[in-house]
Amino acid sequence: MIGENLFIKIDGGNKTDIQGNLMISGKIYNQNWFVTQGTDCVMMGNQCKPDVGIWFIWPTYSQRHKPLANPCPPPDVYIEVFYNRDPDR
């Protein structure tokens, strides 16, 4: 953990499993949230694709249906699971 950021360094099938579990946990925790895995989003002209994104207020239908054409608010929780290939690990 660094500040408010949690870093999970892993790859392969374990990464996919962690992403799925985080998504399921978010959906179970609050069923009113929009929780999704790998959804494209454009925020202030920058395209992003969190491994798991959680929006406390759902983006509009057009933002969810055509996210690159309709800029959306950034996710309230942005989860990126990555593998650190640096020799310092």
C-alpha cells in the first residue's frame, strides 16, 4: 500500500481470478454501484480501461453503450492489477 493506493503485482490466470473476485466483491458490497471489469472510458480526452472500475453513480446508458464517443465520469474506484517485471522486486 502506498497512501490510499493498493498495488497487487501478479500476472496470468491469478490476475484474472483476482479481477473477477474484486468485481464480485464490489457488486455484493453495494448492488447500487456500477461495477465492471475492463470497461473502456474516456475522461477529459484520455482513454482508460481499468481492470475493475466502480462507479457509485451509474454512467448514463450512452456512456456505457458507446464509452469512446460519450465521455464518462472517472470511476470512483479504479483497480489495476499488474505484474512488476522490474529487477528490484
